[in-house]
Amino acid sequence: QVQLVESGGGLVQPGGSLRLSCAASGDIKNVFAMGWYRQAPGHQRTLVAAITKSGRVNYADSVKGRFIISNDTGTNTLVLQMDSLKPEDTAVYFCSYVLEIRGPRYDFWGPGTQVTVSS
């Protein structure tokens, strides 16, 4: 089992910055990928940014050039640095780990953290 807890959300003005963190604990071996997703009211959960075990990084087009995903292996913390925030970035942000265990892959999710961009 893997436990994920997000932090760092809050209210910020347009153009501002936030830094989200995801603390991972438990049996976090065999990580295939890690990522951040978001879900706005009335919308589906969508990918924001992800890192695969090979080190490949992928961003949603809407956040390219503004968000940076990184992983601190020493503290098992996944970070999403968000700059130049826009009102349309308002959503609940979720951390996700995908573990590959003897073939099958398993998804683990945190409870989410609210990000609100508003003046």
C-alpha cells in the first residue's frame, strides 16, 4: 500500500505562484510513474504533469511553460511548482503514483488539495 498526502494548495491571485507537495509513504517500490491531476467542478479529472520511471516528463498543453514537476527521491516528495497562475487553473489537485508489481499496474491517489486562483 502507498499513502499520498498533498499540501500547498490555497487561494492566490492571477499571476501568482503556488508550490504543491505530495508526501509518499508506505511500500513505494516499483514506481512506474508519478503525476499531478486536477479536477474542476463539473469537469473530469485530467492530467497536469507526470514523470515516468525512465525520467520522461509530460505536461498538459495548458500548463507548459508555467508549471514544473519534480521528484525528491530523498524525501519521497513529488512537487508541482505552479507559476503565472490563471483563474482556469482553479481545481482540486491530486497526486498519483502508479506502481508496477510483477506485471500489473496499480494506481494510488491522494485526497487532493484545493487551488483557487481569483482576484
